[in-house]
Amino acid sequence: MARSTQRQAANDAGNEAAWKATDETIRTGADILNMNAWVAERSVEQFSSMFGMGRQADQTTQTYSRSMEVLRECGTVFGKSYQDIAAEYVNWAQAQFRTNLSAVSRLLQCRTPQELLAAQNQLFGENLALALTAHRRFSEISKDMSDLAAEKIAELAEHTQDTEKRAA
């Protein structure tokens, strides 16, 4: 029985030591986290003051966030425009195929060199008209894309100026 009591006492002492060690480890970990947070906060403050941001860090962060939003919007505009250009290119290729297919039948019906030359000239004119129409459409899409992107960037510049005026 005495041995059982001694074992129990040893177990209790061991458990208590383990709990103390665990508690100390938790406190030490919390202290380290608090110290890291303090160091990070001081680093941000020093970085901000070094670059003249100081209390304007929130405004700078908001301006940066707005800039990233505008870049995202411009990326969306560019992506949509490139899709539109790709669709126009597919339309042009299909029209080109149909034109060339019908020209083959016209060329096969030619009986004289003059008819052949006329059919080739007609094919050349049709191909040129298709190419010019497609390139005009590509230019329109590119212009619209540029206009939208410029509009977004102008909005950002205006927003940034307004923010700077309020800060001053």
C-alpha cells in the first residue's frame, strides 16, 4: 500500500511537473508571438516613417488597393477585347474560306486566259475587301479597349488626386 501511495505521489508530481512545463511553454510561445507582433508593428511604423507615409499609411493602402482594382478591371477589359478579336478572326477565316471555295468553282469554269485573269482579279478584290473589313473591325475593338482602359486609369488618377487633396 505504501508503494502504491508512493507511486501515486510520484505520478502526481510528474503530472504537476508536466502541467507546469506545458503552462510555461504556452506562456513562452505567447510571449514570442507578442514580441513578433511588436517587432512587425515597429517595422511597419519605421518603414512608413522612412518613406514619409506615417499616419497616411491607411490612405496609401487604400490608394494601392484602388490601383490594384483598376488594374484588374483593365485586365478584364483586355481579356474581353482579345476574345472579341479572336471571334472576329474566326469570322474572317470562315468568310475567307467561303470566298475561296466559291472562287475555285469560278476558276474551274474559265475557258480562256482572260476569264481566268478576271476570276483571279475578282478573287483578289474579294480577299482584299474581307481583309480590310476584318482589320477595320480589329481596330474598332482595339480602340474601344484602349478607351475603356484610359477611362479606368483617368478615374484612378482623379480618385488619387481627391484623396491627396483631402489628406493635405
